[in-house]
Amino acid sequence: MKTTTLTLDDMICFDVYSTNLEIGRLYKPLLTSLGVTYPQYLVMMSLWEGDERSVGEIGQILGLESSTLTPLIKRLSFAGLVKRTRAVDDERRVLVSLTDKGREMGASRNKMSDCLLAASGLSLQEFIQLRDLLRKLRSQISCPE
């Protein structure tokens, strides 16, 4: 029986990886103008969708550990975009909420998706279909904790 040798061209993981790199390059000027990194932008997105979340909630939404999130949130705090407070009922929990400056930045959030949609050459329907397929793939291959 003849076996086929897998090539880079056959690997969907490489397509996802290289597409991610290109999206990062596309977003870089927008993120630089906002003064945030992409992971910081994701934290901001989670807060624009629901202000005052715990670090644990943000981590669950983004799939990140608190050890990864804490430095990101501290930098956002130093930049005046968010504030951190201890929960009254449990001082171990840190709550993160938007400042006025952070809320104002939220007005620019559609620029990112508009930019990607325009650069992609996909129709809105194709874009949504691709997003849904990627979500399905991610959910199927997620490792249980």
C-alpha cells in the first residue's frame, strides 16, 4: 500500500496560521493608532460587550489564563483605558471596567472588521460562513480541561 506524504500545502493548520499572520499585519496600523496590541484589543472588545467583568470572566471569553491576562490588563490600566478594583464580596476577584477613555475607544471597533471584510474580497455571507466554519472546527478540536 502506497502512503501519501503530507505537504505544507495540505495542512489546514498552516492556512489558519498564515492567515492569522496576514490579519495581524492588516490590523497593525489600526492597533498602533489606538495604542494597543491585538490581545489588549480583545480585552477591550470583551468589555465593550459587557462592562465590569472579572479577570476570570474575560479569560473564559477569550480562552486565556489569568496569568496571561493580568499583564495585559495592567498595561490597559496604565494607559487609562480600564480600571481594576477588588470585588467587595471576594477580594481575590479583580473586576475590570472601562474608563471614559476606554469607552470612547469603542467607537473605533467597527473599523477593524470593516477593514478585514474589505481586504478579504469575500461577501458578507461568505465571511459569516467562514467564521461559522472556523468556530465549528475550534469547538470540535478543543481539548477538554
